[in-house]
Amino acid sequence: MIRRRRPRAPEHARDRPRPDRHGRHGREGRSSIVRPPLPAIDTRWERFDIAVGAAAEFLRSAWDELQDVRFELQGMPPASDADGIPRWHVDRAGKRITLYRIPIERLSRLHRADDLHRRMLIEGFVFRAAAEYLDRDPWDLGPERFRYF
């Protein structure tokens, strides 16, 4: 029986500490091939914009009077009025409804703080602003095909 001996490392290699972890093919300092997952591009402004846009498209499809109306978004109103900080502004002459994101999101109270209730809150303000523009009650804005009574 022949015993094979391991070749000994040279003296200068024995003094170096052996790395605990090595990269591909024994090379150190390599980065991983797969990057860590990136966070979704999703900001409060984008979520607000999507909620307002969806509600506005629904209202435009239900009411011909809203076809040419522009729904605009701003952060804050220019000034407060006698009732406090407005959540929207209606300009019938300019055919424009402006919604203010910060007062809607920050000054409104949610009974449950989750994405669904935040979206419903935003859509509710879009309906109220459109109702003011049309001089109607917000509950009357649904199209007739959705009425069950």
C-alpha cells in the first residue's frame, strides 16, 4: 500500500491566514451574480395620482359634463379659507378641478390605516370635488347601470 503525501505549501504561504470565504474559483473579493431586489418605485405622490386618475376616469365615463374637465394635482393650496385648509378647488370657467394631496392625506382621519382605506379616502374626495363641479350630491354620481333600486 502506497501512501500519498500532500504537498506542503511553501513557507511564505503558511504564514498568511487562510480566507474563511472564497469567491468563484478560489478568488476573493467577487460580488454576487444576482443583485439584491430593488424596492418598487412607489411613492405617496404616485399612489395619489393613480387613485385620482382611476376615480376621474370612472366619473368621466359616467358623466358627459366631465369629459373636458382636467383633474389636476397640487401639494398644498395657496392659502386657507374661512372653513380651514381646502382639500380641492373647482374652477368651472377653466373646466378644472384641483386636488391638494397633503391636506387630503395628512388632515383626514382613517379608521383603518391600510392601502385600501387610503385609496377609498382619496377617491371620496375626487367624488366630492366632481359633485361640487356638477352641483350635485356625491351619492348621485354613479352611473344608472350601477343602481339597484
